[in-house]
Amino acid sequence: DVYKRQPEGISLSCLEAMMAGCKIVGYSGMGCREYFNDSLCDEIPQGDVIKFVHSVERIASAFESGSDDFVSSAVRAQKHVRDTYSAERESRDLYDFYNSVV
């Protein structure tokens, strides 16, 4: 049954879409809860088609109207991805991990 799947890992495609200025709407798979929060993404409970449709309608309306909220949300998401998943941070995390095991 499709609704009894195991939780998934983090999705890089969602992070890439956020960097491109897209609004993310969907199921986090639990692994993406690291960045699925109300200010960056619209998390939809698994199988809740009605909530998905309402969210897409609301976002499409904001986009079509040129809403400042839509633009500022995209900018916040881009900044979050850039700051949180930077090459510098990855290097630092790997260095810290290596030093903790040697």
C-alpha cells in the first residue's frame, strides 16, 4: 500500500528547487523535515490531496498577484539553503567529525 511506505531520506531536489526560487509543496518523507517549515515550505500530510490543492491554489494566487510575500518567501528559502548547506559548512562538519574519531 502506497500510504504505508517507510520514511525517506533528505531530498536534494527540493533543496535545488528552493535555490531556484521555487515554493515547495508536498510530503516531507520525514527526512526533509530538516527544512520543511512553515516559513520555507508547505508540508502536506501523506495522502491529504485536499490540503495539497488548497496550498497550491494559495501559492499560485500569490505568485500571479506579484505578492511581496511570495518573493520574500523565495528569498528566505534561498538564503536558508545557501547558509545551511554551504561547501564551507560541509567541510567544517567533515573536519569536526574526523577529529572526533581520531
